[in-house]
Amino acid sequence: MTLKELEPQRLSLTPPEKAQAIQILAQSLAHTWQGIEKTPGVVGGNARIAGTRISVWGLVESRRLGAMDAQLLEDYPHLSANDLKNAWAYAEVFPDEIEAVINLNDIN
């Protein structure tokens, strides 16, 4: 997508959405994600919720299978709504990475 193609979407964003977009772009440039970690040897080196062994791809797959955020928070009581927000933002920016890991781990 080019900046010219992005212009109509930028104009339709609310101020909080613009702030979130700026945060996502800054994290993408720095290759860091608030609340998301990648560590070789932990969860296969895949993106995970910081300080846990809960993978972003696993959360995305659970959501695809019908789990709502409330259910995920109940299933993982040590996670916060902010953890899920970070996971969804990461998955939205890196869909190819998440899809590749889901396909690699698909046992069906």
C-alpha cells in the first residue's frame, strides 16, 4: 500500500485510532512490541505474551475457533485485556508470520 492509497483511511481515523496507529508504526520500525517478546528456545522462538509461554499464534487460533476475549481471559487468568490487545495488534501487523506458524502447528 502506498501513502497516497492510505490517505483516505488516515482521514477517517479518530484521534485515539491515530495514536494507536502511530504506536504500531513506531513499534514496527523498532522491531519491538509492547508486551510481546520473542526469545530463541521459548515457544519455538515465536511471538508470545511477555513473561509467559502463551504464543500470539495460539491466541489467534483460539479466537478463530470461536473463543472470545472474555473466555481467553478466563482461561488464562494471569493475562490482561491489554495483553490481548497487544497480541491482536501484533497479529494484525504480521499476519503472514502468524499464519505460517499456525500452518506449521496445524495437526489436522
